[in-house]
Amino acid sequence: GAADPTLPTLVVRHPDRLARRIGRSGLIGFGESYMAGEWTCDDLTAVLTVLASAVADLVPRPLQHLRPVTLTRQPRGRRNTPDQARRNISEHYDLSNTLFGEFLDETMTYSSALFDVMPARFDRLAAAQHRKIDRLLDVAGVGPGTRMLEIGTGWGELSLRAAARGARVRTVTLSEEQQRLAVSRVAAAGYSDRVDIELLDYRDVDGRYDAVISVEMIEAVGYAFWPTYFRTLENLTAPGGRVALQAITMPHNRMRASRNTHTWIQKYIFPGGLLPSTEAIMDITGRDTGLRTVDMLSLRPHYAETLRLWRERFTARRSAVAALGFDEVFQRMWEFYLAYSEAGFRSGYLDVYQWTFTRAGGR
């Protein structure tokens, strides 16, 4: 019969090469084949959403028999020891501040926004990022005189808004590029006297803080270090203080299945990372720490919209991105990454929470 016109169309230019790549390395090969221009489609997110909904590891059904007998294992050298964590982070975040500036809004916020109206428009993105940040600062109780720690500075927007509330902010990052831009943004806003931005691993931070905030940083911690991460958060929080995270999650069974495999995202975008499940976070905080959940809010549809806006903007700025020295293969890789992530949230395979903990007193 005739093709369903409502379905996205996937055009395979080199079926033999695509099949060979998938046979060799599953989804990594599928993504690499897109990067190489061996297949294309009219709606990348729609194709990936269909696949994400149909099969957890995103290999099309007719091609599943080509799956390698053993999935590619994660390279040992990617484990997030303090030295390797800095290299892993730098591989993504030190690409170029200008590159990120091409597709992010002027707040330079690289995490899920919180929209008031959807579908969202790019001209509303900065306000939606402020809404997200303000909600985190609210649940963490950040106000005049709050001693606040941020783990994972990004390009500094959250620390700027905390300083504007009168908080005393310490923020740490492993990205030299992010630190450089964040320092200049804080100085331009006149808050250098109350914001310290340090190039420091979270495991090396000292002190006690009324509020500890970390936005979409747990994804880079690595499975082996999750208990360390949460114990560190607890130790850095004053009794009665609050921890507010924004965390991307995946289903528990998929997390367990994928924690030892090597994925396309890990190979090309976030080396050493793994998304936690809500069960894993509940389990670790409940067993290993005195942190107790007091509030959870899912932003799942908001992340799908955020990613759509970033990808549309990235695609619209292709020539500017090329002028920065990022070639066609890099651009297709980045487009695949943004569409793949959006598909994860649209299909329900991925979720993202603003998750607030309180630190029980006396520990």
C-alpha cells in the first residue's frame, strides 16, 4: 500500500554502509551513519521518537538482527576519577563559548527551561530559563545572606540571579572556557564581590552552605561515583539546609542495562556520563545519606521544547557555526544529539526533575 504521509520519511543513501555500521556497533553505528550522510530524513526528531518509543536501544526493528553479539563496552579510561573528570568535561564544554552562543539564548543557560506557554518560541526562552532558575532558588530558600554553593557553574546565570537576591555565592566548574566567560559576566553585572567562581572538582570543595544547587551535573558524575556525589552534597550542606538538583533520569532497568555499555552519546558528546534513574537516587540518598526528598517536579515536556528550540536555532545558524571551524560532520553530529535528546523526552524514555532535599539535623 501507499506510505503513510503522516510518518517521517527516512532516506537511506547507502544501505550497505548503514547495515555494516549497525552490525559493528549498534546505535553508535546508526548515529555515525547519520553523521557521514549515509541516511537522512525530513524530520530527525520524529524518526528518533518513533525508534525511542519502539525499542529502548534505538535500533530499527528490521536491523535488530544486525546487532552485535556483545555491545561495545565503555572504555575503562573514561571513569570519572578527578583527573579524567576534568578531561571528560572539557571535551564537551570547552569546544567554544561562541559555538554555544549560536544556539543558546542570551542567558547562556544549557539545561531545561520552564515555559509558561507551549509550544514555546525562541524569543520566550530567556524568560523560561529565568523561571527555571528562580524556582530552584525558591525551593532551596536562597535569599539575602544565604551562603550558597553551586556545583557546575555553566556560564554563570544561576549565580548571577542568586547574587541579585543578596546571596553569597561560591560556584565551581571543571571547564576553563565556562569559568572565563562566567567571571566576565559576573563582573559586568557588578557582583564580583559576592560571587566566587573556581576551577575545582566537587570532591575538593570545603565548607558548609545553607543551600547547595547543582543543575544537570549529576549526569556527568558516573555510576561508580554517585554515592560519593550525594555524600559530598550532604557534607557540604549545613544541618537544616537544602539541596536542589535538576537531574535528567532514565528508566531503572535501562540504566542498569546500559551502565556498562558504550553509547553514541558517551562516545561523541558526554564521555564518562550516565543518566541515573529516580530509583537509584532514592536508594542512594536513603541508604547512604541523611538527605530526604521534600519536593519533586518533572519538566519533561519543557525539555523537549527547549531542545527543539536549540536545534532549530542551531540549524538556522549553520553558516555561522561553519565559520567557527565546525565542519559538516560535526554539525550533523550536533543536530543528531539535540534531536536524539528531544526524542527521548517526547517518547517518555527520558525525564528531568527539579529535585529538592533537606538535610536532616544532627548528622
